Amino acid sequence: MVLIDPRKRYDKKKLSDLPIVGGKPENEKEEKWLREFETYEFYNLEEPGISQTISYGNTKNKVSIDLFHGGKYVFPRHLARFIESRSIPIYKYRPDGTGAMIKTHVGENPRFQMRQIMSA
């Protein structure tokens, strides 16, 4: 059983076989560390209290995960890193020196947070 929240369960074997999406590990030690399972608590920062469905993987090996605000989950680190990396870009209009205004990327607004729960 991978999910602590009793509403849905995920197969630990399927989650451990998922590809690492995003920043690829530089060596075997880092890949092993990213594939370790940890306990996390999910927070929806964009719409607190609302559940969220996230798809993860590639075309051959993919999983759809239902996350509930405040739910506790046991996921590999690379999956938690992916969920936390989902964000909305922040843009502002600034003058470019010629009198025109240009759209400039000034930051990111995080949508989700995965808080790691330390076991006793």
C-alpha cells in the first residue's frame, strides 16, 4: 500500500518503474536517491481544499494520480519533485528604453507543495 489516505491506493512497483521526468540524474547515486520512497503531505496552494489530478510519466509508462489537499502519500522523491515544480509564470510589463513596453518574465508562482513527513 503506497497511499496512506484510504480513498485510493497506488501500486508501489508501478511508481518505482516510472521514468524520471525533468532534470535527469547525473549519476547512479543520484538516481537511486531520487527513486527512494518518502512520506509526503500534499498541499494545493493555488486552490486550498480542492483535490487535483496529475499525470506523470511518458507515453509508454504513465500514471494518473489523484491528490487530496492535506492527504498523506508515499511517493518516490522524483515524483514529489515533479509535483512541486508545477508553477504559473509571473509576467510584468516594463519599458524597454525606446518608449515601448515589453513583457518580462519575473518569477514563478508555485501551485503545489509536498511537505516531507519525518517518521519517528
